[in-house]
Amino acid sequence: MNEMALDWTGRPATLLKGISEKMFNRLFLNEFIIINFISDISQLLLILLVITNHSFVSVTLSKEPLTQINQCLLSGFSALPSNISVAQSFFETYKDSIKNKNYEEATQIKAKLIDLVANNIDTTAEDMRNFGEKLREKKLFLEAILIFDASSTLSLKIEDAQRKLKMIQFCVQGIKETIIAMIREDVHTKVVVKDHVIPLMRDKLHDIDSTPSVNEQKKCLQVSWVLHRIEFSQMLIEQLKEREQTLREGLKRLDEVLGENKIKHRIYGHLLNNLGNACDMTSRHEEAASFFEQSIDAKKAATDYDSDEERKGDIELSEKSLSIVQQNMKWIVM
């Protein structure tokens, strides 16, 4: 397999030899794909193809280590030789920054990635999110978080406000699911979640609040869903105090903006249920029971469930939690 050339002038890069243009177009036209090829147990070849009007830009993994990433960042990648992998430089340097707790550098790398995508590759926030999903499936967790974060930021350029907010939610959900998978693989990554991932998830709150042409009620609901995913992530890393603060922040926002109408939205019941769980985890069983009861009432009153089956399942979870807490309270009295 011949290495594809990296071309930043906008001209088509060199096609793989042996693949006709007709076959290439049939297989890859307008697709955003990742091809993985393991040549060595320590070498993963990532090829990023973006096809646009019969031309494309490609990124391949160089066997040479990238040692001058700072110079690359300063040059905006304009002076990179063709055998340097932009994908590798982003991913490896991002991971090194996280490992060294240099989170400012990690943020700069994300900014450069967004510039690269916006200026050199005709791809969308949806494409980036799909890329993140593929990376998570392959257990490339920090890489996936970088891509989800970049996708969310890239989505700010979407003109349709509702579509923009929806994409931010998808990306935050992707980050949360990546956190779950990452911690399951390695509990030592909890510190990364605490110091880096949760703060970048919180950045999305500002992105939502600063979105024009959206009323405050809709912003409030979107913010509450992001806070819900943050508090769940905080539970995974045992930030119990911070989790409770996040839950109360979401409930306060709903109360201030929606007032009595907050009960119409299932997010209200979710936050009440999880606040009950937070109280139960800190041995405040009476408070927990109260929040579980409120959660059951809220879920019964919510009007935005997709189905009665979904509502029933949510109510049963709260009822089960309430039953367990009440049983624990009886044992304490005895």
C-alpha cells in the first residue's frame, strides 16, 4: 500500500495505486470513513478520507515519531511534510497533554483541529460526531472525547438554532458514554474526567446560553439535560458533593425559568430521582425518600415522554429506589 500525499493547497492528493477512479468513487464518494490497519502491535494506521467532488485530503500515520508538535501548532500545519500524520499529531499530543495535566495545551489542540476541519476539509459536525463514535468503539477513548468536543464546538457554526442545540446534546451524550466506557476499562482515568472532561462538558452550558434565536425556556431544557449528563459523570468518579450541587443547579434553573410548567418535562423527574439517589448515597434516607416520591409524581405528569412504556419504565425505577430507601429506614429504626 502506497502512502497518500498530504496536500494543503486544495489540489487532489495522490490516489492509492491500483484503485481506479471509477472504483474509488463507487466505494468512497462523499463518505467520511476511518480505515484501520494494524501493521504492528504498537502501530495503528489511521486513514481519514474526506471525499468532495472527486478530490480528497488524506491523513496517514507516519512511522516516524512526531517530536516537534509545538512547531507544527505554531505553523498552523502549513509547513508539515507529507509523511507526518496530522491525525497522529492531534491524538498523540492530545493524550500527552492530558497525561501531563497540561489541559491548556489540550484545548489549543482542539482549536487547531477545528481550524483544520473548517478550513481544509469539507466535513460537518455530524461527520465528526460519527468519527467519535467509531473511535469509542475501538476503545480510543481520549481521542473520542477530543472529537466529540471538537464536533460540539464546530456545531456552533450551524445556522439552524434547533439543529445546533441538538448536535451539542448529541456530543455531550457521546462524551458521557465515552466516560462510562473509559472508566470501565481503567479506573485510574477518573482524575482525567474530574480535571479535564467535566470542565469541557460545562463549557457547553455557555454555548447553549449564548445561542441566539432560541427562547429561554428551550435553552433551560437543553442546559438541564447537559447538567444531567454532567452529574451522572460526577457520580461515576465519586464526586458526590459536586454531583449534588449540579443536580440542585439543574432543578433551580428549571424552577426559575419554567416555574410550575417544569413538571411537564421528564428531565425534571430525572433530576429529582438522581438527587434522591445522591442523598441516599450519603445516608440521608429521609431526604432521598422525599425526592423519589417527587420524582414519581413528576414522571406521571410529564408530557414529553416518547411512549407510555418509557414513562412506565422510569416510574418503576423510582418506585424501586423508594422501596429500598424505605426498607433501609425501617432497619435503622429497629
